[in-house]
Amino acid sequence: MSRIKLHDNYFKPFITAHRIAETVAAMAQQIKKDLSDDEVPVFVGIMNGSFVFTADFIRVYEGNCEVSFVKLASYEEDRSTGTVKRLFGLDENLEGKTVIILEDIIDTGTTLEEIYEIFRDKKLKQLKIATLFFKPDVFRKGLPIDYIGISIPDKFIVGYGLDYNGLGRNLTNVYQLTTKKMTNIVLFGPPGAGKGTQAEILKKKYNLIHISTGDVFRFNIKNETELGMLAKSYMDNGDLVPDKVTIDMLEAEVDKNPDANGFIFDGFPRTEDQAKALDTFLAKKEEGINGMVALEVPEDLLVERLLERGKTSGRPDDQDEEKIRNRFNEYNTKTAVLQQYYEAQSKYYGVNGVGSIDTVTGRLSEVIDKL
Ligand code: AMP
């Protein structure tokens, strides 16, 4: 699941369809248990929001029942207006019957008050209220609610029958309004420029997810996965792993973190095709790359750094000058062109990568703070 856009707002995944189904089933079971065996309740769904809940509920309710709807509207855009209009009501005679209201959500309780009002003079045997979602922090009415599915914080939600200005009722999962767009940074630079070191610091500072494609490959090699086997021969020689493999893997890593504030991409993209794939993939989520921040370090210094790192990193591609030179060759022929790719979008920011770790972090932060 990833975040979605409805009208001009973004919503992040909040409650899965699976959890909702479990909750609805548990509510149906409890309600059935609480009624006498021969009771035939009338379930009344409150339109529009509860049409999905009502439809799912009655199909997991194991017993005879009747179903009806009342249409009320209480929301204007994403704020509760406090005024409830009764749009159409019940025409059947409910005298002596057990009515169980099925609400999608109860927040301030204004709608609930209206419901009690509507049924006050109907001479029911009993009236019970069941709500799938409940916002305890804003409920003001002190009226009884008999069954609560899931209590949630006071944030606007959409999906599973609930809408945002008309949209989103058909979503099977429930999403929560989020104001933020992601911050996505490509941390760029030749092998040994210090991307990994800086990414570790920056991810904490900016609360971002760090994805290093090299690290993911090495993890897979260590665990002897299919992906690891595939990548190993390329990596050991300092060649790039084929685009298709790398792009699929990267997308899977991003999708593992739907709630992220954003990502630091370290070692990706490394080819123009990867950069294009990343743009397309993020655009589908209404997201994009904020900037490419590139660590600029002279090549001689890089070889020195890599050979030094090779003494302790255990990486075969760090230990042999020829393999290191091949990695630079790959970088210069396939990867360096990405500078132009991002420059063309006015998203390239070069940063001097020579200096202490703190100094370089300071320079990077100056750029990132403005993105
Ligand atoms: P790194 O840890 O970033 O230096 O990456 C080590 C090796 O992993 C590279 O030399 C490639 O063989 C492979 N690799 C990492 N990222 C990519 C990528 N975006 N495209 C292709 N190969 C990659």
C-alpha cells in the first residue's frame, strides 16, 4: 500500500482491508450472541458512509435480519460542521422491533444525537448502536454506543465507504489524511565518496529511510538468495548489476515503507534508465525527487580511500585496484551522465566531499534544508 492523492490532499495507508474484515466479523458475532436466539433485528445503515460496512456486516451476520437505511449528511469537506441534515428517513413500521444502527464512524456524536432523535418515538423494542470507527478524543455527547469496532485518533480518514469530498468511498483499505509530501534525495557520487557514511547521519537528522542498493545486494549475497546469486558475479567484478534486476529491487524496497517521510537513495540511480524508472515510479505515487546531492571528490583520493576501506570492509570489490578502476570506469561511462539528467530538471547540487565527516555533513545539510 502506498499513499494516495484525492483532490489536493494526500492520504497514507491506515487500516488494512484485512483488519476491517476481521473487525466486522467480530462485531457481527458479538451482536448475534447478545440477541435472543429468535430475535430478528433490523439493521439500519446510516448513508452514505456505512453502505459498505452494512453490506459486509449483514453477510457475516449469521441469523435472519432485515436491512434498511437512513440518509444523513454531517460533513462538509474534511471538517465536521456540527449541523446534521436528515435527508430521508424510514417509512416502515418498526414498532416492537430491535433496531441496530450501523454507523461507519462516530466522532463528535452530532449524528448519533440525531439518530436517537429519529427513533425516539418509534416504539422500538430496543435500539442499539454499532459503529465501525470511533474517535474517543472528540466524542462529546455522552450517549450510549453499544458496539465499537476500532477506536482511532482524531484525524480525517477515507475509504471503505467514507469519502473526502465525494471521492474514496470505493477504497478497500482506510487511509488517513497526511499533510506532508515526501523528501526524496538522491545521494550521488563516485565509489568511495562517502555516500554511505553521510546517508547514515542524514537519515537520522531528517527522519528518512536510507536505501543503499549496494547494501541490499550484499545482504542478499550473504543470505544466498536468488537475487544475491544473480548480483554476485557482477558486483565482484565491479560491473553494474543489470537495470531490470536493480529497478525491481529498488521499487520493492520503497514499497516496504509506505509511511516514510522520504528516502535517501544511495547508489541508485546509476544509469539513465534507472533514473527514468525512478521518476516514473515516484510519479505514480504523486511524489518525485527533490534533488540530487552529489559528493565531489578527486579520483586519486577515492582510490586511496577504497583501498584503505578494503583492508577492513571484507568487500572483494574494494581490495583490488583493477576492480576499483573498473568501478570508476562504470561510473564515468554510465553513471556520471546523471548529473546532466538532474541538471536538466534543475535538481543537481554539487557538494565538496573533501573534508572531515562533520564538515561534509554540514555542507550537505545546507543544501537539503533548502529542498
Ligand atoms: P556500492 O555499495 O554502492 O558501491 O555498490 C556495490 C556494487 O553493487 C556496484 O559496483 C554494483 O555492482 C552493484 N550496484 C549497486 N547499486 C547498483 C545500481 N544502482 N545499479 C547497478 N548495480 C548496482
